[in-house]
Amino acid sequence: MLQGRADPARDGVADYTRLLGAALVDAGVDVEAVTVPGSLPSVLRAARRLRRMRPELVHVQFAPSAFGFAPWVGLLPDLVDAPVVTTLHEYGWWAAPKRVPPGAWRALERRGRFDRESWRLAPRGAARVTTNAGHAAALHARLGRDAVTIPLAPNVPDAGPADRHRTRERLGVPADAEVVAFFGFVHPVKGVRYLIEALAALRASGRDRLHLLVLGGFTSLALPRDEADAFRAELEGRVAAAGVTGHVTITGHLPPGEVSAALHASDIAAFPFTAGATTKSGALLSAFAHALPTVVTRAEPPDADLVDGRTAVVAPCVRDADALVGALTRLLDDPGLRARVAGGGAALVADRTWPAIARAHRELYEDVLGRVRA
């Protein structure tokens, strides 16, 4: 299992890789993790190590950020003597390197020889995995290659019932508050700024029991500590400027059990991502797993699993506090809608477990090896 150099506590793909590796071991697969920073020398060293190990199969967990945005891991299929499977965690939106004209990239991609994002991984690999239908469609449109889609599981499963009153007391949340929870790495693209504005507008309109609970750390692979500290200070300044100090709780990073208890202590969840929400978010799936009625922003193209009024309430615009106000109001005013979307979200993730994901991977590996041996 080849992965970039990232801390699972600070990066979603690294955490996914950790959980998948453990589930595969439980499923009887012998897994050895190989970490590659992404530089050309590190990729060449990893390739030499893999040739010495002679594994039956190499699985690359590919996200450009995990390899420091260096392209060299994309040469791996030509450097090892084993079939290479690649999971494309990010795909379809990185710009082509400017040193190669766009027309040349398109010609290479049409011939299935090279890919602007994954280099040789997607065109040359023995199989491709995506975690959502959108990435699979982008891959087929660009390269004419099919992918096996294996959806994500919640990154924080339901840890079971928790004492709602004690959890709120521990978090400093009023016992009678209507709690809107956001969960995940806190980054500018997650849209928490607009959620704070929406909270202030709703409280000003008379919803004076509304409280925002922001569950998650700021420091991540995408937001180094100094930038993370600056962004947290910015959000706290926005809270003060909006006049909602005391009505927003920012927890920082919490262990999974405490996140689960906090989600159980919340009333609704909101994921106002600035590019729109999709089910490639393990944090969103975690809210579904806790049967929380959830507001999301609409992605383009929309995620087919996020159906307004059935699995979520979809705010039609991104970066728009008024759209969030409308979506949150729909949920807060309609108990029937809350029950319906809570049930729909929970049903969506009911069979998305790590044992099921490991079984799907093992079946894929067996298929690849069967074709290689035939």
C-alpha cells in the first residue's frame, strides 16, 4: 500500500489509508505500508524496494497533495514488476501543467498514454478505484478508462448512545439550545464563515436558542499550523463581529468517541462547502451515520446521493449565507422533514462499513491477479 507522507490526524486520505489497511488485514490480506514523500529520488527508492519485495500487487492511494504536488509517483507503473491499482481520491479538477500545451495533453489522454493529473497511474495501471461516481465519470470522459467505485465509509462511526446533557455540559453548550453541528477539518473551503453569518441572521430573526458547534481541528496537510492559527483567529473575530460570542463553540480536534457523543448531542448538521458537498466527505457521512438531519451546499455537478428533501436539505448556492438561512429554516421549522432526511441519510450509509469496503477491495485484487495470471 503506497501512500504519501501525511499524518492521519491531519489528512483525510491518510486516515482513509490507515483504516483501509487495518480492515484489509482483518480480511486476510497481507498489507505492508510504503510511504513516499513524492520527490523523484523517493519514488525511485520506493520502486527499488518494491522490486526487492516482489509483492503480488501494489495499491497507490493517490492525492496530489499527499505527495507534495510532485508528479513523480505517476511513473510507478513503469518502475515496478507488479500490477498497480490506484485509488483516485482527487480527480478531474487539477489544471494541466503549463509547460505542456493543453492540446498536447488532450492528445496524450485520448490515446490513453498519459494523464495530466496522475501521469501513468490511471492510463497504465491494472485498475482504477474512485470513491464516488463523479470522479469515475471524469476519468471515463478524459481517458476512456473505467473505474471501480467503492464508496467511502463514515470516518467517525456511531459509538453508541451518549448522555446528551452531560456531553453538552462538557462542551459548554446550553442544555436547551438548538444545536447546529459542523464536523471536519476546519479550512476556508469548508464554508464555516458563511455558517457563522447564517447563525447570526437566524438569531437576529428570533431564533435565540440557536447554537453553532464546530467540531474539528484547524491544522491539516492543506493548512499548516501558522495558517491554521491565523484562520481560527479570523473565525473567532467573525463570531465577535457578528455578535454571537457565547453562541458558537469551537472545539478543536477531538478523538472519535468524543466526536460521536457531540454529534448525538446536536440537533442538525451543516456542511456549507464552498465547492458544494459530495459524499466523498467522510465527515458528512459521519453525520448521516448519527442520523442527523443535514444541510449541504449544492455541488456542480450535483452528487446524485444528496437528494433535497430525501437524504439532505440542499442549499442551492455556495458562499451564500442567505441560502444557508433558507435551508436551515426549512429543517428547523419542519419536524417531518427532519425525520425524513435523517432516515434517508442513515439508510444511505447503513452498508458503508470498513469490513464491506475491505471485501470490495479484496474482490478487486483477486480480479486483477486473475487477469494477470490468465
